[in-house]
Amino acid sequence: MPVKTICWANNSIKIIDQRKLPGELKYIYCRDLKTIWDAIKTLAVRGAPALGVAAAFGVLLGVSKSKERNTSKFIKEIESVCDYIGTSRPTAVNLFNALNDIRKLVRENKDKSVIELKKLIRKCAFQIYEHDRKVCREMGKFGAKFIDNKKNYMTVCNAGSLATVDFGTALGVFYTAQKNKREFKVYSCETRPLLQGARLTAWELKKSKIDVTLICDNMAASLMRKIKISGIFTGADRIASNGDTANKIGTYNLAVLAKHHKIPFYVVAPFSTFDLNIDNGKQIPIEERKSDEITQIKGINIAPKGIKVYNPAFDVTDHNLITAIITERGVISPVNKQNIKKIFSCYA
């Protein structure tokens, strides 16, 4: 069974502190806005779907203790809370979608009392949570069709139960295939600089008794040449309307290598990760993070002091490098604006 990454417990947000894994399974109880903001910013909680849930629970946390009785002033409080949470991380669109869902809900019910609005926000937050659980299972069903017995697969970063509230996106495909009695091997790229593949994915898959082998990022091409890799599965943090996909830095490398080695490259992501308001990947905001994530490991310097550092958290994979996008409503292939628009219109 997948680990429970995030949940609402005793009027607080309970999350696994992913900064401590794999050495220690520790939980954080966020009882105020600053704590959940810091948890998002510092990657104690991460993964696009989980960030959407964290944002929704964050709003619930931020307004649940409000003493305001005037509806218009309370709505301003909600807007302020949403604005604050939105400053935590810029790339994962699920976070902003959750905040916008709550904003829209409140604006459509501005005639309600403060007590009624609090109830509506709570209901909305739990609906976002439950929706993520359901779509994880659906994506897993569609994706497991691409997993064959006794074959080798590859993934990058962590797109499993630690990145969602259930099975995960890319790793959800492996978990579902495992439930279907398939036997296969997974090669997990370490995913520098924060090693989500080594620390999180390897931990998850090993815990679930899936045959996993850890490799350094720069070993991927050599491995593709040496053995037959039957598919690469990744998650996504934001997908443009044409299918260009932002995911953890290093994903684009794998897509280019996959193209050369004729390996199918799959992105697994729910509808909530699509941003149909942007035309292509050039419009996706890319978060740049602190230099010490590259220059240090656990506080120990591994680079010259004062060295200049370029540290984008994500890169963008062109849609024409993606074999298919696996969603909770079906598989998009070939990946282009027309096919994305088509699947969305079917479920509008």
C-alpha cells in the first residue's frame, strides 16, 4: 500500500517530511500558515498533485481559526491567504488550480455567511484530496497497459505516493502493473541536485517490493545502449496546451536520449496539471532555487566557495519528444494541441 503523504488530522495538516527520507520517516503537523508555506518551499511536501492538496488544506488552515464575522472582510482574508500560499513555489500548476478553485467558490457564494463559507471551503479542500486519490488509480489503469512482463523501465525524480495522496502518477503505473501480477524492473535516475530519485523513488519502490535499481543521472544513455529499456515514465508539474511538459530538471535529457534510442517516452499526469491558458512550454515559469543545493550535500561544501551556480528546478520537454500523455480520462497520442483539446472537450 502507498504511504500517506498528506492528510488533514486534528485540525492540522499532517505531512511526511520528505527532506528526512530515506533515513527517517518523520511527520510534520502544520498548524499555521507559515509552517505549511515553509514545508512547500523547502520541499518537505512536493509533487504537483500533493502541492494542490497542500494548497487547499493550507487555505482551510488559514481561515478555519478566523474570528471575522463580516463576510466581505472574511473574503478578503481568504484572498490574502491564497495570495500568500501562491508565493511558495511557481511552477506546479496544481497548486494554483486549487487556490483558484477556492477563490471561484468564494466569489460565487459571496452572499453566504462566514460560517457557511468555512463549511464550503472545507468541503472543497476534501474534494480536491479525494479527487487526487481517484485519478491516481485511473491513470494507473491506463498506464499499466504499457507495462509488459519481464521488461525494463526507467523513471526520474519521484512521481509516486510521496508526490500525491495515493498511488502516484508515473509510479502509479508501476504499482498498478504490480497488482496485475506483472514482473518487471525499474531503473530510477538519482535526480540531482536533491536526489528525489535516490532518496524517494528508490525508497518507495523498494518498500513496495518492486525490483528497482538506482543509477546516476549521467548513466542513463549508457544503460539505454547496454540493455533494452521498454519505456520511460515521468510525472509533470505543468503541461502547456500543445503538450510541452515541465518536469524535474533532467527529464528533457531523458526524452532526447529516448528519441535517439527509439524508446517510448510517457508522461503521466492528471487534467489538473494541464495549463490550457498557455500556448507552449516557453511560457511555463521555471523556478530557480538556491545555489547551496548544488554546492553542498548535507551542509558540506563540494564546490569552491563563491562559484556561480545555475539551478533551475525544472526543464521543459517538447511535445514532439513525448510518445503519449497518460491521464485519468485516457491516453493522448500523438501529443499535440488538437488531441489535448479533444480529450478535454469530451469531459468538459
